[in-house]
Amino acid sequence: MMKIAIKKTQNPTILKFEFPDFITQNENFEYKNIDEAKNSPLAQQLFYLPFVKTVYISGNFIAIEKYNIVEWADVQDAVAEQIENFIKDGGLIVLPNQNSTKKQPITVYGETTPNPASLKFVVNKGLTKTAVEFKNSDEAKSSPLAQELFKFHFVKELFITENYISVTKYDSISWDEITLELRTFIKQFIENGGIVLDENEIVNNVKQEKQQIKNFDKLNTTSQQIINILEEYVKPAVAADGGNILFDSFDETEKRVKVVLQGSCNGCPSSTFTLKNGIENMLKDMLNDKDIIVEAING
């Protein structure tokens, strides 16, 4: 008889019931109630359990989110047995040839950055044309994905750009414990049609204004040259490391260039070395001014 493995998730209300083989073909399903589960006989049966809040079906597992009226320790074995008996008796997990929306397969993989607290999750599709950074969920109103990611207690900051999400974690947990969970969540969120970023909802705060360089024509010639150098030579390099750099200001008297570091670059142990030995030297050479100083300010 087929045996189902019970696996905990980072969310204590959600438990995964893993099958030895795949039960869907590049499809993910989420059901909030028995009416939504018309194409899944198994999900419909599970909703007769009074504590079942949401049923997810994907890949080789069924995940169930419960209401707090029970503890998983008290019911998980009975649920696993019910699923096993349902399959043994010939029950269908998902009905074939239904008119349910087939989700577009998405590839997401994790990529290390020079910052040990940050990881890039690269997606095989465009996410946004506007790079954004969020320090907390209150800042993330324009991004449903970011709002959901901040529900993970270990997520400290987020940076979203063209085709990746840079996640900065708190030090209390290791990447080995959470990488798979985050990758799976991001993949399923996007495959299920979730909105990564509503660009119409982005608030044009001061940082955003500078990032889009709307006041470029009003800047002095040196500031314009600095921006062009950062855009052409520096941004592609820091983007490869999961971060971003923004021009903030240039003081002609002090010859001081202030920049904002975002994503994995913000708080990275090697960022000071990069600023002084990379960006600062580049600006000195390309502007032919040995007195240039580069300083990072908090993003």
C-alpha cells in the first residue's frame, strides 16, 4: 500500500502530505472551500473535516492549512490514513480534462550573494520594470508577493527587480532550513497568477524619485556623468550579486558622492571594500578627479 510522508512546513498551520510519485503534471491547485474544489474529489472529501481551511495540491504533495480548533499532532495521522484509503479505493485526486486554469510552469532557483544574509531567487520570467526595496510589510503595499513573504518570521528585507527577488533574512536561522520553503512558495505564488508588483500602486517617495532619476536634466554635469557611469558600469555588476545602487547626491565642494545600496548590497560585509576599491576608483579615473569620495547612506 502507498505510504504518505507527513512533513512540517515553516507555517505551523500548514502540513504537507507527500506522495512517493508526482500527482499533478506542472499544475498547482488551491481550494478555499468545497465549492472551489469541484475538480478535486479528494479535496472535497477533505473539506468535510471541520478543521480544514485550505487545500493545496502540487507536484508530489497535498498541503492542508488548518483552523486553530485542533493541533496537527492530534489529527495528522488520521488525515494521512484517510488520504491513503481514498487513493487505495480508486478515488481521483484531480479530475482530468477539466476547464480549470492550467498554471504556467515557472522555474525558480536560489543563488548565493556576497552577503551571507541575502539570497537571490531567480525566476525564468520578467517580474517588474521598476526595482523596489521593502524594509517591512508596511512598505510593501504595492507588492502582494512581498506582503506574503513578510509573513515568514525570518524575512527581514526584500528587493525585487527584473527577474529575481533578493531576500535578506534574520541571523537566527540558516539558509539550509528555509531555502526550499521560500523557493517553493515563490514558485507557486507566481504560477498561481499572484501579483508580484502592482506598478500603478508604487508610491513615488524620495528614494523612488531618485531611482527613476526624474530630475536628471536639472542636475549639474558632474552628477549626470556619475549617474551614467553607475548605470552603465556598476549597476549590472551589483545586480549580478542580488543588489542595486542608486545615486543620491554629489557635493561639488567636498567632492563627495552619496549612493544608496539596496538588496544584498545593503549591509554586505564586502560592500565597503567594493565602494572604496571599486566604485570610488572607477569614478576617480573616469572623471579624472583624484579627490572623489564615495559614501553609502542607509537605503
